[in-house]
Amino acid sequence: MELQRLSIRQTFGKIGIETENAQQTLESPRGELSIETKRAVVEGNYEPGELTIDSSAAWSALGKGSHMQWMNMIYSQMDQIALQAIAKQVEDGHRMGMITNKKNAFADIGKKASQETLGPIQYVGEASNMNVKLNYEPRPYQAEVQPAELHINYTPQKVQAQYQAGKVNINLEQPFTINIRVSDYSWDWDS
């Protein structure tokens, strides 16, 4: 008996894929930085203070003052000396007027007059640490200040970027096929 035979053959297709990665480069150059500073300026108006020293009392106490001060010092003592002299004359007059006194009043008064002086006259002043007078008048300090200045400038640079796209290559390495055949087939049956 002869039969027909159907044969189907198939081959799978093969696809080939080749890829190349994308490439990217970035460059970022430094920016430009400039800094400018200006110093602070201080202008001061300073006048020295005034110091006055009055040492006239010290020189007067040493007997080295001006002639007018020296004469005034002696003159101011004359009232007291005159009063002492008047009191002494009154006292001597009373002694001379006392008749009952057995002593010679005139001889005693003459003897005393030759030995004593009329009240002490001070030709120098009194020594003291307060004789020198100090006076200080400060002057105000006037200042004008111009503050410091700082200027910072920054100029950025653009980022430089390069991009190379990736590639994908797809190709057919082996096509997909179906082969269908019908053939006569003889088959012997042996009994």
C-alpha cells in the first residue's frame, strides 16, 4: 500500500544583537574668583590734654618764690608783730611805773631788749606735699572710622558635556523556516 507521507521540518530563526554602550564625558572647569578688600581707615583728631602745675607755694615755702610773693608773706605777718610790740611796750611801761619795785626796771628792760628780737618773722613758707597743685584737663578724642570693605566676585564656567549615543545592531543570523513536504511512501506489509 502506498501512503502519502507528510513531513514538516522547522528551523528556528536566530537574531543577532550587538550593542555599544553610550558614552558621556563631563568637564567642569573652575570658575573665576576675585576677592578685593579695602582696609578700614581710622582718622583720629587728638589734641593733648592740658596739664597745669602751680608750684608757686612750693617755691615760696623754700624762700625762692617771686619777690612780690615774698614781700606779701612778710607784710601779712606785720600786723601780728606790731601787736606784739605794742603789748611789750605796755608791759614795759607798767614795769617802769611800778614805784614799789625794788629792782631797776630800766636796767632789766635794756638788758632784755639787747637779747631778744621782736617776734619771729617767717621768711619761708610751711613745707607740705600740698604746695604743688596739679590740674589736668583732657581733650576729647574724636575718631572717624571708615569700615573695611570686602568685594567677592565669582564667575562660574559652563559645564562642558559630550554625549555619544549607544548603538544597537540587530541582524538576522538564521531565518525561521518551515519545510513541509508531502511524499509518497510505500509501505510493505508482510504477513
